[in-house]
Amino acid sequence: MTDFTTPTRRGLLRGAAMLSALGLVPGAAWAADYPSRPLTMLVPWGAGGGTDATARMISALLERKLGQPINVVNRTGGAGVIGHSAIATAQPDGYTLGIVTVEITMMHHMGLTELTHADYTPLGLMNADSPAVTVSSASEYKDIASLTEAIRASAPGTFKASGTSQGGIWHLALVGWLQALGLAPDHVTWVPSEGSAPAMQDLIAGGIDIVTVSLGETKAMVDAGRAVNLALMGSDRASSHPDLPTLAEAGGGDFALATWRGVAGPKDLPQDVADVVSAALAEIAVDPEFTEFMNSRGFNITYLDPAAHAAMMADADGQMATTMAAAGLVQG
């Protein structure tokens, strides 16, 4: 087991444990020995997807850091509600952690749950993927500036876009972009799909004009020369695609959004336990095995420490409230 405490701190914790055993200190001081048994990592999404793949890589590396096995469990259903609920309601002892995703800032606005980002102990953001604006290689638009100009000049409904279901994160990316351009949220018609793969197929077939999904989801078609990423809807360029400009850099408007994945525990996780896990995650974020895994799949590595992770989730919640309201998705 890797110990992330200093010698002085270890001595203090051992002393606290002795006092607790004598009944002189309220609460448990067992965090000095954490973890002393296997852990569970809950994943709110299905096996084989991007969140599942990321969770399993993080868990494999976290096992080495903590010296205990980690069992990855997919708790799916309810558009992410079931898995996120399982993380939030777990015993706050550090032995059940989970992957919290951007949907936690969306679900309560839709009336699906009362859970919010405040129901968790953030331990570290590990990944954030902004969508690209992608067109067919046969498209007449070769850069984001010309496409943006054409959309602005077009009649509502002239352009069609896809990438996910109605109200999904990639639909909200389009809505937010259109708002930033001063256009109505439905100026470009959204064509719902069952995911990025069918949307990309529809793009290549000419059924739609634009796809707004993550770079990893466009990779196969782009590598095959059948699609082109024009710009990234991100604040910064992606580590996996350093040559792809952001919207703001290339004349596509000033808008950024990301789907993200972070590790969290239930609310009120003991600070000593949180410190052990967050220290390990900080090391994993720069581990060559992790960086190579993420870059090979087109996943952007964006690490934030627990405090910044918490602030990011709060900001994302506000952004989602505004964008979802524009799309008519807010309930109550």
C-alpha cells in the first residue's frame, strides 16, 4: 500500500488511532490504514463505452497506488440516475468510489432526480472532451469560419446536425453554439440519433450537414478520410489533437462546452481518506500508461484537483441550466 502521508503526519494519525481505541477521541481515525481491504468503483454507464474504458484504466492504476484490488461495477439505467445515485448513497468510508460525469449537472434540471454535484466529495477530474464541429470530406465548407458564415446567413432549418438523442450533451453543444452566434437554438435542425456512430454514418451519406461529437467518436471516419474536424468547442486545444483550433481561434464564435469524467465519493468522505485517493489520482493523471491510453483513443486529459473539480462542477451546473432552458428541457 502506498502511503501519501509525511512521517510526522503518520505519527499523528497513529497517536489519534490509539486515543480512539481508548475512547478518548470521537469518531474513527482508521484513515491512517486506508485502504485495508478491496474497493469498488461504480460506473453509471454501460460496459464498453468511453466512461467504462476510462474508469477501468483509472482503477487498474489506482490499485497499484493503493495496494488493494478495485472491483469495477457498471450500475446503469435511468439515463445515468441509478449509477450516480449509488455513488451518492454509498457508505462514506472510501471503499465505494465512482465516476461522476457531466450528466450530474443535467439530470436534476430535467426533473429526473434531486441529486446534484453537491451530493459528492470530488476527488479529481481526469478527463474532459469537447465536441468537434465535423463535416463530411465532401462538404463545400473547408474551415469553421466559412461554415459559421453560411449558418448565420441561412434560413432556419437549412442546415441539419446530429450526434445524440434530443436533449443529449452533444445536442446542447449545438444549442449553446447557436446561442453564442446570436441565433435561435433551433436555427440548425437537430436530427436525433442513437449515438455518434449512426450520426457519423448519416453525415457521410449526406443526410445531415454537421456532427457535434467528441474527437474520439469522429476518429474512425476522419482517419479514413471520409470526415473532417473543422474546430473544437473547447476553451483550449485538445492534447490528442494539438493542431485542431478552437472555435474562438478560427472564427467560429466564442463558445466552449465539454463532457467530463471525474472520480468522486459520497458526500462527507473523511478528509484523510479523500487526501489519499486524490494524491493517487494526481499521479495517475501524468502516468505515461494513462496518457498513452487516453491519447490513443482521442480522449483529452484534463486533470483538476478536488477544489478545482468542485468549482468546475458548480460552473457546469449553471451553464447547463442556461443551455437546457434555451432548448426547452428544464422541468419545474
